[in-house]
Amino acid sequence: MWFELRWGITGCLLLTVALITTVFYNHPSTSNVTIFFRIVSILPETNGRVAEIFVGASEPVAKGTPIFRLDSSKREAAVESARRKIAETEAQILVARWDVVKADGELRQANSERQQTVDELEAKQELYQRNPSNVPFREIERLQERERGQLGAIDAATATKQSVEQRISTLLPAEKATAEAKLAEAQVELGKTVIRAGVSGRVEQFLLRVGAVVNPLAFPAGILIPEGAGYRSLQADFGQIESQIMKVGMAAKVTCVSKPFTIIPMVVTGVQDNIAAGQFRGGEQLIDAQQVARPDTLLVFCDKCFHEGSVSRAIWRKSSCISSRENLPKASKAIRESAFAFLTKRQRGAASDAGSATAKLTGGPNADTAPP
């Protein structure tokens, strides 16, 4: 009898295989679901020996909170040296002002001596014109030579005064500005000895001790997990064959090991267009497609459906999870509402961006006013 029913049995098997394939194709699932998060390494910008520690091995910190301090004796000496240099420059400015007074007095003295010489020369020349025998001509030549020498002394005194004034107005202020810049640089280097938290978060595995020498190129002193890192979305890997049906706005559900027996409703918020296996770094060898041993997967981003507390604190970072796609008509009311809300918000954002661009192009009432 089975021989007579062979076509029916074969047809049933083919239909069963086709049904199972269709179900699994339209309802993909994966166990490669987790929450990736990036940490911030706690590293000093310079080498040094640890002098003080302000936090424990694991505790929350706010942005700007000091974590540890390096030995700063050398940098404090550099700051003090820069301050002394500024004080020295200010003292030089004060001394130079007195030099101006001195140069001004020397210039007045030179002018007075020249005036006396000119008066004496004019008197001798007048006597010589009346009676050449009263004044020797050699005396007149001597006075004329003295006047020329005194003119040179006046020029030298004038140049000395101008040089001191130029030093006060240009050179010494430039030296003071250089010293102030060195002071600012030394203060910046001194500030680098105190390592602070760049973002708010939590310090983990901070096992540094006083007296240890730290090097930014060797190893980090600890790690800082930023606040909210990893709580934004889940990352799931699906097969490349699912790229035809995985779309943004689809409903999904997730369950994780860190929170068992709990179904967490999710919405697909993004699908990565690039496959990780296709990336490469430039080198000295040609790329061979056979070097890719196995095909990579499709990365899908899933976001929470409800308020902050339902997902963000429900599972641990890097927790192993299982995700599956759910047909929107068969999904629960909450998941459908969340998916529709996400799609509506995205469409409104796209429409708003398009409207803003159109207003700017057409010069509408909300367009940015710019000079022609």
C-alpha cells in the first residue's frame, strides 16, 4: 500500500519541510545577543609615582572627581621657577625706568656742556673778528672740535635713552609674556598630576597603590565605566539570510540569563549594513577571499519598548541573551504600540528634517537669515 501512496507521502514531506523553512525564515531567532559597552581607561598623561589615592577599588564617581595624584614636587618647582622669572622681569622693568631717568639727565648734561661751548666759541669768534691778535686761532679750532665731540655725546645719550625706552615698551613686556606663558604651561603640567574622571560613571578594578610608578604606555591604572554605557540597546547577530526580512521597526522579544523567566519586549532600531568579515587592514600581502573561514553575521540593534526601568536596569551588561523576531499582528498590544510609536516618531523626524530643508531652500518664515 505504501507504494501506492508514495507520491502523497513525498508531497507531505516536502510540504512539511517547506512549512518549517518558512516558519524559521520569517521567525528568526538567535542566541548571540548581548549588551556591548565601551570603557574608559584610567591613564595619566605623564609618567610618575603615585602619591595619593582618592577612590577605592570599586565606587561611583562624578565628572571631575579626582581619582589619584602623582608626585608633583618637580612640577611645583617648575611653577615656582616661572613665578620667580616673572618677578625678575618686573624688577628689570622698574630698574629700566630709573635708567630712563639717568639717560635723560645725561642728555641734559651733554646739552648744557655743548651750550657752554657754543657760547664760549661765539665770544672768541667775535673777539677774533675785532682783533685777530686778541684770540689765537688755535683756541677757536679747539672750541669747534669740542663742540663736535659734545654733539656726538648728545647723540649717544639720546640713543641710550631711546634704547632704554624701547626695552621698557617692547623687550621686557615680551620677556614677561614669555615667563607668564611658561608659568601657565607649568601649571598645566602640575594639573596633570591629578588624574580626574572625564565622565560620570563607576570605577572598577582600581587596584593602584601609593608608591607605584605608572606609565601611560604600559598598562592602565583601572577602568571607568561611563554612566549609562550599555543600557541604550541590545546587539544581536542574525544569519545573513535574514537580511531580507530584518527591518527597522519590527517587534522582537528577548530573554537573558541574568533575568530568567522574563520576556523583555524590544523594537528593532537599526540594522548594520556592513558585514564585519569584509573589513581588512592594509598590509604587505594581497587579500584572498579564502582567508574568510566562515561567513559573518548581520548585526541588529534592538531598543527597549517601555520606560527606563524596564530594560536598562533589568539585565546586566554583557549578559547572554536570546532574541527572536515577532510578527507585528501576532505581537502583544504593548509591543505593537511601541513599534508603531517608534515608526511614527521616526517618520515625523524625517518629515521635520525635510520640512526644515525645504524652508531653507524656499526662504520660508523659519528659514535662516543670512547676508547675501
